Amino acid sequence: QPPKRRKRRGKEVPSAVGLVAEELEIPVLCPEKAKDPDFLDHLEKEVKPDVCITAAYGQYLPKRFLATPTHGTVNIHPSILPRWRGA
């Protein structure tokens, strides 16, 4: 998801993961909706990723998104999850 505003009338600030990615010149795509056809077209036709890494993205990822990278998608979770979360 796009960066959130940090304070009233404040500017949008990327997450800590986004800031590090920018420092390392790793492209960061933050669509409002992962199922947006324009975003998916851009991903398939222009970005053509070998792998996608998702972090702190609070939406379901559509099959079209998951099928785009040549070597798949990796989801990382920056915090410890409860033992039975998602079971």
C-alpha cells in the first residue's frame, strides 16, 4: 500500500522497509490495490520481475500478480507472529 501520512497535514513517509529499499536502489511499487489492472499490466509488460518480495502489505495478492515473477513471490513479515496464526 502507499505510504501513510505520519501526522496531521504531514507528508507521506515510506515505511522503514521502503526507506532501506530506496537507499539500496531497489524499486518499490506501492499500488493502492494489488488487483488494479493498470498496475498489473505495468508489472507484466514493463517491470518483468524475476522475483517479487512483499512486506507489510495488508491485502490479498491476486493470482495474476503471483504468476508474474519468473521465480515466484516471497512474503516477509517483519514481526513475530503468534504461534498458530494462519493455521
